[in-house]
Amino acid sequence: MKSSGKLTCGCNVGYNNEIGDACAGHVGEFIQTPLLRHIRTSFASGYEPFERCTRCLVRRTSEHFITHGIDIHIEPVNFCQLSCLYCTATAEKTTRSQIILPSGIIRKMFTELSTSGVLVNSVIFVGYGEPLLNPELPIMVQFVRSYYPLCDISIDTNANFNPAKAADIANCGASLIKLSIDGVDQVSYGAYRNSGNFEKAINFARALVESCRSSGSITRLLWKYILFNHNDSDEQIRKAMQISSDLGIEISFDVTCTPNYSRRPLSQIRAITGSQVKFTCTLDERIMQQLVPQMISNLDINVKYY
């Protein structure tokens, strides 16, 4: 769901293909419409429901599709305080109207899903914007948790916030909070995260660890480190692992295919990190095979696609 409340096919080529409206329609009934049944049945059968699906970067044909229950992406805002390379929010910063999703829409949506008997497996607060810029994000997470106690709820953030912000989300009910910090100092970090401050992100991560610990939160924290050609040296990877250890936070290295992606074979990086560190990918394996085949062998893919 976009920050406008519009329901779309997905977060890549389907982002602008609006097929429903959580503000005006009944979301529980929408899930049961012939259109949505066609989409689920198509994917479950191993083929694409629409031609545009063949061009999507964030789907995989090789994975077993979940047919019982749904996964939902929710975009709390459509803007960001950073200007990261290749990001849609950056490219459209001067032309897009800034929209903040009201928490009332979340309450309406999950009330309708729950009363309609729709099973929700997971909810991811992420999109073409920074979720924590929505001041009602903790309330939204609490709404979801109250309707679906067993739901897997995650938040993605660029972590460029003052430490005081950590207390707002540390114990809001999220299962997982991912902190995207792609570097070990300002030079390696700022090469991609334009306008971002490395020390600010690390201090926020430290404060979040402390807030989770002091509040007794069960939220899992994960440092997501995207591998580029400017932050993938042996020294940088070892330093990132040391910083994560000092912070007391798990780290995962993420593979991408943007023009500045890491050219290093995954086997080389695994030799440095060892078997306990995960490597993840948010893109379709077919795309990765074509663009960065040397990187993707033996990836620990843990992202759900549907």
C-alpha cells in the first residue's frame, strides 16, 4: 500500500499500477475479488498474471509461493531526508508531492482484513520513503500487532535520526528492524547515502540497541550493509563486522545490481566473514544471474516474494 492509501501490484514495476484504494474501499473484500484471485492463482501455478510482471526486479520464479495468507508492504511516507543514488525517492524529490499515511487508514485496513477472516503472514513497513519520518509509525505497528498477534512485522530505516527517536520504536511491537548502513566511515558510507551521516546512523543504532534492552523488547535488530565497489574491501568488511559486534547487533551483507555494485566473488567475501554471516538479495535471481553471476552463488535468500 502506498502512502496515499492506494493499493498496487508491488514495489517495483507495479508501484504505479494502482488496483485498489484502502481509503475508499473495503480491503477485506478487495482481497477476495476475481482480480486478486487471478494474481494469486497465477503465481501459485508458476506463471505471471500480467506481462509487466516479467519485467519486475523483485520477484522470483524459483520459489514456492505462499498460498495461505498474504504479505503486505506498507509505505508510511513517500519521501526521504537522504538522496541515495538510484533511489526513486531521490529521482522524484522535486516533482513528487510529499504524502504521510495516516494511522487511521491502517486501523481501517486491518479491521477489515481481520473481520473478513484474511490471514496476514507478514507486514513490511518500507517503500519509496523513510518510514520513521511518519510520526505515527509506532501506532501503526501496534494496530497490526493487535489484530494479528502472530504476524511477522518489520521496519526498514536509514537510521539517520537522533538517538531520542530510538525509544519511539524500540518496543512498538515490531518483529524486526533493519538499519541500512552501507559503510564503515563517512567516506565509504556517503558514496551511496548522499546527505547521510555515518556517525549519526551508528549512534542511532547504538541507542536502539540500548532502548530495546532496557525496555525488554523482543524486537530483532539487523544492520543491512549493501555491498558496493567502494565499501567491499577486506578491511572494510572486517571493520563492519567489528562495529556490529561492538554494538551488539547482527549484520547482513546485501547484494545489489546497481552500476556501482560489488564485483567481488561471493566466495572471497565468505572467506572473510565466515559461515555465520548472512548474504541477502532483494532482487529476482534471474536478474542477478544476468548482471552479477559471480556474486549470487550460495546466497542465503530470506526475502519473501508473492
